[in-house]
Amino acid sequence: MTAVEAGASLDGERLTDLLMRLLLDADLRARLAEEGAEAVAADPGELECLASVDLAELDTTARRLRSQVWRPGSGGSLATTFPRSLRLLQDAGATESELLTGFLGSPHFARFRLIPYTAPGLSAEEAFASYLLDGAGSGVLRDTVTHELMIALFTALTCEQPLSFVIEAEGIVRTDRGHAAVRSYGKASVAAWATTSGERPEAGSAESAVHAEAVQYAYFTTSAGLAHGVVSGRVTAAFEAESTARRETARRALARRGLW
């Protein structure tokens, strides 16, 4: 047994960091169980803590944490928020367990706050989407992750006030009705969403937009809830940064429809 130096106890920040590493790193827990605290402790302070760990309780807590992250809300989960994205990833050979393990070990997870109000942080959905987008490349997967994230964020903006998290997704603007955003997606991506869900454009699509290789897709919070769908160039003009007659005309037209 290695002796512990007097006064070597960890402070609160280092203790929290050690506990999170234990909960998130299955290999570290396995080494602790098989080789003992002396083999994994980085210093006497860590050794003092690790020597007192109940391994069975640690494993139980780690499983609970994974479940809580994967199912962060009472009414939803990452699996239900990103069904199409996960289906695409699973078709490519990834499993839910692998995706969750990768997320927990990524810097994106550190930006998520598991307990609201402890500190400003991203929602689980935006943190997870950021992790998926890191390896998404371009094309249908990137479009699908982005779309499902936007649906989650705009649902929260419609239903949850004040928000218990911060939003870092760019391009979400304030309107008289709440919020709005527009994204450019591949035609094939939007067609796939409509095929799998029966999703219909709700924000005023145009024939020219439907036939383009890239289409503009907008999201709006309204008094009736979330509205989203393929939109025309006349609608996207409302999102222009510079105040012009074209932009103001587009915003007035959307306002008459209860979208701005």
C-alpha cells in the first residue's frame, strides 16, 4: 500500500474532475478495479480518493449517468430528438452505445450542463449535435443533424420560457412573434425527410425552390407553435442583415401570416 502524503487531499475542483473522469471513462474504471488505486492515481491526492471508492457504486452511478444523458428530459431523449440522424449513423455501422461513449468523451459534452442553473451551458441536444457534426462531413447527414437540432431548439423556444440553457446555433433572429431562422439544405435531404415523416412545407414554398439542388428551409415560432418548411427567395429576404425595402416587405408579408 502506497502511503498518502499528509495534506494531499484534493480541492473541490480537482475532486469534481476526478469523479467525472471516473464516471465517463470505462477504461479508467476497469483499470481501477483490476490494478488498484495505486496504478491509476496521478498523485497522492488522487490516491487518497481512489482508495476509498466503492467500485460497485461507481459502476451503478456511471450507468445512471449514461441513461440520464441519453434521456435528458422526461418527455424526450437524444434518440427521439435525432431519429433520422441516428438511423443514418446506424446504417453506417455505428451503435447507440458507441455514439454515447464518444459523446461523453468529447469536449462537446463538457459544454452541456446536466443540472440546469449550475452554470450557463448548452442543451444536451445542441452539445450532441455539435459532436455529430464534427464527423458528419457534407450532405444528407449534416443536413439531417442540423434540421433535427433546429426542430429541438425551436420547440424549446416555443414552449420553454425562460430557457434553462444557452443557444449557440447561429442565425436565429428575434421577431415580433418570437424567433426565426433559415438554413440551406440539399434537395435530397429535404425529400428524404418528407418521405420518412410526411413532413409538409409550412412556411410558403415556391415551385422554383422545390426544383433547385439546394433549397432554403425556414423555422418560425408562432402563437400556435412551431412552423417550418421550404421557402422561396421572397421569404429568405426577411433574413437579410441590411435593412432594405426588400427585407421590410418580406417581413411585413410574414407578419400578416403570423410568422414574424
